[in-house]
Amino acid sequence: MGKAIQKGSAVYIRYRDHILNRNMPEAAERETMGWLTQEIGEYIYIQHDRTTESFQHSTGSASGIRLPKSSILDIYVVVKRESE
């Protein structure tokens, strides 16, 4: 990935999805937003729907995606603006 992003940060990710179009020579380009929950080996884990109490699955519910780092084209931390 090359960028140090703190666990729990809200992120925007643009990535190549080879599984979606495995029969095509070009991978589909996709994007997602969510919270970075884990980085294990060559994968990162993003939750894009979760309860607000915790980042842990055991104390709340969540859904998300596991992405290979090699498929990530762009990743940015999403900065929360204060309400006006």
C-alpha cells in the first residue's frame, strides 16, 4: 500500500476487481468507502456498514470487504468536516 493509515480511519479506495471479471483480460475498476479495520499480510479489511459502539465484530455487527493490497489503485483518508 505504501501509505501508513491508522486503523479505524474512514477511507476511500479505488481498486481493480479481478474476480468480478475473471473471464475478461481487463479487471473491472471499482470503488468503495468505509473504515479500515485490519491489515493482515497482503490484505486490508474495510467495513462499510457497522455499529457505532466498536470496530470489533464480536460486540456489534458489520459488513465489509477484504481487498488484496496489490489491487488498490488509490486510497485516501476521508476527513470529517464539522457541521456548520
